[in-house]
Amino acid sequence: MLADELGLHVSTVSRVLNGRYGATGAGSETVARIRRLAQERGYRPNPHATSLRTRRSHLVGVLVPRLADIVLATIYEGVEEAATALGYSTFVTNSRDEPELQRAKTEMMLSRRVDGMVFGDARSDARFVDELAARGVPFVLTNRRAGDHPSATCDDYDGGRQVARHLLELGHERVAVLAGEPYASTGIDRTRGCLDGLREGGVDVPAAWVVHSPFDAAGGRAAAEQVLAGPERPTAVFAVNDFAAIGAMGALRDRHLQAGEDVAVVGFNDTPLARQLPIPLTSVRSPVREMGREAMQLLHRLLAGEAVQSLLLPPRLVVRASSAGHLGDPAVVEAPALTRRAGPAPAGSR
């Protein structure tokens, strides 16, 4: 036993090896001796025994709609990176954006005695997370915001406004918006930001040209086909998700129209695929990995008893051929590089 070999009390050794040596009064030389011997012996703390003593599992549950989605997978990587640095383990599961499955998966995670949770699948009505808050479950939101619950998200509203500014500068007056799912803050905020920005520039978007759809290529294609079937064709399409934008480009191709030449197309998230397309996609780059890291940092502070405030991380518009024709090299329009605290958000949700 390490304590016997060192001639120290077992509680002193335990506190040092579990990161709590400051409370023991042990000097730096003693701490160094304990750590050196533990390393030589290949000692690793037993997380189950530790949790029994501290009532903390150092385990965090993460819930996302679909981990197959590259954006959500990258957010989770950010959560995991920050969790590891803070001494937590994580595990993730999918809710498929189905409320009953979300409830079941959450209860499963809580039964495994997680210290807290990170939700990437919150709905804008906040009903479920309101219930969890009332039960005293520690959690943080990422990807989507809901109610007044602590979150680390992209400033989606500002991202939508950047799209509006770009399209106005190009002279577009007939703009359609593929608005995503009506229960998700991402789609709601991106849509509202774009519509508000266009309206301020003197362009009103007809209600028939704001179409809700799933966040995938098939949904984007179907929504774009609905818009293109009308008597008048938009000159620009903003899809609140890159994959929906790719679906819209497919719908244009079916009609022998070309993105960037006949109709400008803009997406959101700037996934790696966006720049690799035959017609590179203009997209709003969202800081997805940072969202995950910041969400885990917020949860850590929440578990430590600190008051936390939601964060909005800045997006930036990356202009490519899908909205700029053959204007040459891609241009990048930088948003202010400062994370800002979330204030009152526009009404409406991804």
C-alpha cells in the first residue's frame, strides 16, 4: 500500500492522488514523493471508490439529436476535450430529436449517476429542460438554446444578419429561406436574423418563401422544390444548414439552374464539405468545437457552485462561388472576434 511505503497516513495519500492535497497541509516535497511513487507503481485512482466517498462520479452525460451529424459530432469532441482536461469522463447518446426518446435517454443517464448533463437537442419551448431544472438536475445547453437555461451557442441571429447583408450587397431582392425545424433555436434565430436584416435593407420576404424543413439534404431539396415551383423564382436561397443548402443546389440542378450563376445559395455551419463541392458553398462558419468546450466549462463551474451566464460565440461569413459567381478567390468577412454574453434573444428556435 502506498501509504505504508511512504510512512504517511492513508488520508493524506488519498487526498493528494485525488487532487485535494491543498486541504491536507502537505508540503510540496511530500506531494512530489507521493506522486513519484504512485507513478512508479502504476497507480490509478478507482473511480467507483472515489464516487462512493465524494458522492461525485466525475461522469457527464451528453445528449445530441444524431452523432452522425458532423456538426454535432464536432461539438461533442469539444465537450470531451474540455471534460478530459477537467478530470471528467463523458458518454454520449442520440435522441433523434424525439421528445419521448430524449426523456428515456436522460433518465438512463441519470440512473448512471452522472454529475451533470450537456444537452445539444433542446427544444425552443424548453418544457423538458424546465422540468429537469425543477428537479435540481445540473445541466448546460449547447448547439441550441432554450428559455433562460445556461448555454454555449453560436450567435445564430447575428449569423443570419450577416447573410442578409451579403445578399443585399449583391443586389438580391427576391430571397427564399429554408428555415429548418420549427422547434430548434438554430433555425429560428438564423431565419429571424436574416429576415430582420433584409427588412432593414428594404426587402420583405413573402411568407410562402420561408419554408421549414429537416436539417438534411433531402429536407433542403424538398423545401427548395416547393419554393421553385411557384410562379416567380427567387434569385437567392438561404438554407439554415449546409446539408439543406446542398439539397437546394440539387433542386436547382434538376431544373438546369446553377448555384452562383442563376440563383445564389448560402448555407450555415461551414462544414468541411462546403468548400469541397463542385460549386463551393458560401456558408456562415459557426464555432462548433468551441461551443462544446465552453459548454463543458460552464457545467464544471455550475457543479462547483458558481453562478454562470450563457455565452454567444461569434460566427463569420465565408463567401464562395455559390453566391459570388466567378468573382475570383473566396472572400472571408470576419465577425467581431469577441465572445459575448447572451442577452435577451429574439423570439422564436434549430
